[in-house]
Amino acid sequence: MLKDKIIEIIGYYSSSEKVKFTDNLLFDLGYDSIRFIQLILNLEEEFKIEFLDEYLLMEKLSTVENIYNAVSNMIQGDKNE
């Protein structure tokens, strides 16, 4: 399941033992800019997607839910092309 895989990847770079769908990367999971970039690169590789520059701000992808929605939309967009 996509949601579980995303949570697993986010958890790998997290300082928290348990990642919840509503968690904020910075405040709940201890992310910094380096971890955020590592996460983006891992997600791109895992799901064969590429984040547009407009998404490469921590404010746009601040929560697990935001990341899930972005990845899900990109995957769906690829299937529709």
C-alpha cells in the first residue's frame, strides 16, 4: 500500500520511533533540510517520479499527509498520460 510505503520511507529519516499520517516533518519527526532532501531523493527513486521545483519547499511538504498526496497525485498523473 502506497501510504504504508511512504510512512516507512519517512520513518527511516525520522528521529521519532512512530510516524503518524498527521505528523509534521519538522516539529514531530525532527527533520532538517538535509533529511528533507534525502527523503525527496528516496521518494523519487522509489516511485520513479520527479518533484517539481515548486514542491521542493518544506512548507509545501510539511506533513506526512502532504507528501502522500503529492506522491499519489504524481503517480496518478503518470498513469493518465
